[in-house]
Amino acid sequence: MRLSPWAAALGVKTARLVVCKVSEILLGAVGLDAPLAWRFVGWGMMNGLGLMKKQQVLGAFDPRRRRVLKHMSLIGAAAVTYREAVAGSRAGLSLDIARLARLSAWAETLVPGAEAAGVANFIAAQLAAPRQSACLTLRYLDWAGDFPDFYRRGLDALERSAMATHGRGFVMLADADRAALAGRVASGSIDGWQGPPAGLFYFAVRSDAVDVVYGTVQGFARLNVPYRAHIAPVRPWPGAWRGRRS
Amino acid sequence: MSRHGRDAAFPPVDVVIVGAGQTGSLMAERFARSGKRVVVFEAGPERRLQQLVSSQIWSRALKGTPGVATTEGANPLGVNFNTGQGSGGAALHHYACWFRLHPEDFEMKSRHGVASDWPFGYEALRPFYDRVQVEVGLSGDAGAEFWRPPGDPYPMPPLPVFRQGEIIARGFAARGLKTAPLPLAINSVPYRGRPACIYDGWCDAGCPTGALANPLVTYLPLAREHGARVVHDARVTRIVTSNDGTRAVGAEVVLRDGRRVFQSAGLVVVAGFAMETPRLLLASATSAHGRGLGNSSGLLGKGLYSHAACTVFGRFPEQTDNHLGVSGGQLVCQDRYGKQQGAGFIGGYQWLIAHALRPNDLLGIAGGRPDLFGAALTRFMAEDASHVGSMTLVGESLPLAQNGVELTEGRDGFGMPLARVVHRFDDNAVRLHAHGTAEGQEILRAAGATSVWQGPMVGMHLLGGAAMGRDPAYSVTDEFGVLHDVANLVVAGPSLFPTGGSVNPTFTATALADRAATHLIEHWGNMVR
């Protein structure tokens, strides 16, 4: 049996538990009934454990369900992030898995490639660090409030906006709907937004996503820019999972 | 704990210095070299060169002290971005653009009827500029800087100009404007045991090679060599004064282990930079100084100001090699430094030309186009990023009384009041910015840019808040940074600047600290009982 890297790292038993729990959270959030939910949970487990090819699974469902399935992978990524962040910090985790999944999706909308580059891990690791050590752009933006609260409230506001506009959570939106919502958040004037200033939330997470996609050794390589480090970072960011390359 | 709420007292020293940044380090070196017992308390951690990882992400930990101040007003200042924590302070990640103020900058009130005059003129500071530039090591071409005030030539030749600089220089030339190599505190050749720069553009992350003259390779090791003790993670929470308030007797400091200790000293130097310096003095209020130490004028913390800055970008048909060079830039133009441009504002500006760019971070390539996201951003980064050239306008702004640093009800983990920083640009600066950036876009087009864009108007450098002057009614300190109200309490750093011209302030702050230290050592007997 071939295990996907995260499943191997996590251990099969733990992986099952995490996927089940995460799936419950997210499926509950999108209002799916239990039997259908558990079909997705089962898929999530199989996909996560590498037992089933993604194309086979995707072919078995209708488009709306495909979107659910797509984000089962996101859940997996969020679970990995959760584990990485907890392992990488002495403090607890500031964002729950549902929010981490939403954060990944939001960052991916703003900067394609952010999810795979580990944006949720990056942010979670910084939020788990002492404020003095957090390496987020938010630090430069002189946000006086609690850093984790900034992300929590922003992500919650994003979710409410998605629900109000489209009747479903952000991770369930089609790409075009996500982009349209991102444009409204970026403009800073979005009806009913209750959270940190919308424009600031857009800018901060966009910057985080740019960091992981373009600001690492791999990111420079993506742009064909020589990194030419004086002292090369051993990991892409403080608190990064050891398996992540700079 | 004693009845004073302190756990212990250190043996007395001659000089206690608050802050191990640029000016605190120089002061420590000067006093220690003269034989004084010196201790430096630095609120942040110890920094070492080998910790300066080449990454815009990792290096953020060097900057600011998040949570100490809120920043408000119509044009909030970037407090954390502009400040530092730990040895070296903000100078550890500064861009090393070292300019002299121009003679006219010292006389804005008498010549132009705005702001205040400095308590002395350029000639009083010139010998200290000359001395410091040799100690620190400056590279440049004094002859090519048509606008440069009188002074000794630079000890090193200029840094090379790369393709981005050559491209943008075409635009200046096309519009009849002059450019010259940027004067930098970065080695173009090996200098005093430090290597030459290799132009990889990581200055902003902190230079670990020693080519850039940050305090870790200049004054701080020298201070230690001469016996100064530098204590890190040591937050000075209060300057303690005599009962009648006329003299400082020492400082109260909270150490890493949580102990609150009193350090007795003959002279106290506060070199905490533009936000922390007034914060500490305000927080040290006593019955004799109810509004804060040195605040009989009511001006302590007031008049904080910043250069009105804006980065202008262009997309050029050819690749610009914008990853090469140094963060500060390759060239400078000060043709617009004169105070009367005839364009509806008083004051001048300069251009810092051709920055080494990173893809990420606040001043990075992607950061320059915050409007782009999704596929449009991906396309921009893939197709345009390597063709971008940029330059930054550094514009003069005038101090406003309503701007400044004030204390709030909140407290930090050491029991110190938190600060609120309030700022808006004066209307003059707003007009200057509009004029200058329009010109900047034209210059880039003249250089061949097929599209141009610009960032927002932002504050660059923190200045003022404890301005010096001759009249105690209108200033906080005398010309050497000594508080008018407390005879042996000294401020060092750009907090002292009555006006800031339109050049980066580190050279002037350093020369000013050298001048003050020289005076204080010469007059030690009168200053310290």
C-alpha cells in the first residue's frame, strides 16, 4: 500500500481520525446530510491514504460534489498544517482546521500556488510563535490587536460574506465566485463585512501567500531569479515543518 | 524586592545608555574609549551576524516591537517597519544610504519661515560627518554629486551600477536631470578588515558579511573592546531623577529573568529611536516633572514627522536584473533638493534610483501591485517581474504640532505605558508628493518604460519628537541633546532633528551623536557630579 506523504507522516490510524473529524467539521459547515457526508469522509480517507486515484473519484460525482471533493484535499492539507503547526510550536494552534482550510482556499484565490506552497502552515506557525517573533507582514502593518484574532475574524467575515452572497461557505464556491468575492474584499467596501478592515485583510493574506509562493528559495526558482543567499534559510520560514524545503 | 519595588541595584557606572542601535553604539564606544564605565541596556535580544538569514520572511523578526504602539492618524506611520529590536536596532536592517543634510536644511525657519532652525549650522556638523565617514566606511563619488555639501571625499569608490540603474538613468538624462552614484555605508572594496559587497540585494534582511556598516560591525564591537557592557533583553522602564528633579541618578531596568534592577549612573543617554525615546521620557514623569522628563515646554513627543516617500515602478522591454545591487539603490538625483521648486510647496526631494528588489515583502515586486491577484498576479510575476525597475521619492515634510507620540492607558508586560503614534502629512508634503511622483512617472517613461505605476504615499524614517533648539520654551534639548530640564540626561538619535531635509537620516544622526559625545566628554566635569 502506498501512503501519501502526509498520511505516512501522520500514521494511518491518526490520519483516519483526523480526516473523519475534519470532514465532519467541514461537511457540517456546508450542510450535507450524514450519509452523503460519510461517503465523502470515506473518499477523503482513501484519497488521503492514496488508495484511490483522484480522477476515478472525481469522475464518480457531479460538479457540485466535485467541489466538495476538491476541498477534501484541502482538508487534508489543513490537517497536515494542523499537525505541523502543533509540532512546530510550544503554544497551541490559533486557528481551527476549518478556518485553516478556508485560509488555504482564500490564499490560493489571491495567489495561485499558495496552498501547495504551505500558506496555512506558514501562517499557523507564525501565529503559534510569540508575537515578538512572528514573521508575518501583519507585523509591518502595525496591527495593534491580537494576531490570531485578526485572521480568525477575517476568515469568519469572509465566510459570512460567502454565505450571504452565494449561500455556501467560501471553500465551496466556484473559482469565479471566489475571485469576485476577493475583488470586493480587496476594494475594502464590502457590504456587511464585520471583521478587520477588508482591504487590510486582503492585503495581509495576499502578502502571506506571496511570501510562500515567491519569497522562498523555491519561489525564486519559480521566477528564474537567482537566490544568491549570504546565509541560506534552512527552512522556508520559522516553524516550518522539517520536511518543507526552503 | 526592596521598598522601592526593585529587586537589586547594580554597581554605579559613569554612563548608562538606553538602546544599542546606531547612536547608542557610537555613544558607548566614545565614552568607553575615554575611560568611562559604560553599560548599555538593549530591550531586544542579542543579534549576531550569523543569524542574519537571507530571507525577507525570516528577517521580519528584526523589525519593530509589535504591540508596543498603535499608529493612527490620516497618514499612520509604519512604526514597526521603520524600527528595530535587538542589538543594532533599526540600523541592523537599514539600507545604508548615507547623506549629509544640506546647509539650507539647518535654516528652514530663517530662510523660508517654516518649522524651526537647528541650533547650529552645517559647518558645526561637518567635521563629524567627515570623521564618521572614515570610521564607518562610505562609498561614493563626491565629485559626481553636484549637490553635495562641502566635505571630505568618500574613503571608498562608488558601488557599481547595474543594468536597472543604467536603464533608469536614461530617463533622467532625457529630462535634463543629473544622477550620481548613491553614497552608501557599504564597502565597494575591502575596508578596515571588512569585505566588499557582493551586490546580492539582501541588505534589508540584515547584512551578515560585514560589507554594510551596521552597528554589529562598527561601533558595538569597538564599544565592547573598550570595556562597555551591553546587556540584552533588558528593558529600561524608567529614568530615575533626584528628588528635586534637576538631575538623573540612573535607570530602572527589567532584566531577562524578570528582576527589576536600579542602575546608578552619572550620565544617562536615551537612544531608543523616535518612538521609544519620548515614550520612556514621558513614562518617567515625577512630581517634579509631571508631564514627563524634559517636557516643561510641552513639546516632548510632539512634532514627530517622516519623509514623504513613494516608490515608482516601471515595466521595461528589457530585463532589468533587478535582483542585483543593494536595497537602497544604485544612483541618486538631488536636482530637486532646493526648497523653492516653484510648484506650490516649500521643500525638496531626492530620488533613490534602482533598488535591488525581492519578489515578496512590503517593498517587493508583488507588493508594488497590490491590486493584482489570482491569474493576473501569476501572469505579472511570470512575465513582468524581471523587467521591473523602481525608484523612490524621498520628500521633505514639516513637523506638525498635532503629530507625535503619547502614552495610553494600556501597559506592556513590564508595566510600561503603551504608546500611540499619531501622524498626518502636512499639506505642503502632500503637494510635494503629487508633484514629485508625477515627475517620477515621466522619468520612467522617458527611460523607456512601457507601463508605470506607483505605491502609496508613505512615511519613510521617523524623525523628531524631542527636538533640539536654543530656546527651552520651544525645544526639548540643547544642541548636544541634553535635556533643558535635566542637566545630565541626554537624547541621541533622529528624535533631535528640528527638520529633516529630504535625505536618509542615519549619517546625520551618527554625526550628531559624535558631536554630542565629544562635547560631553570634554565637559565631563561640568556635566557630571
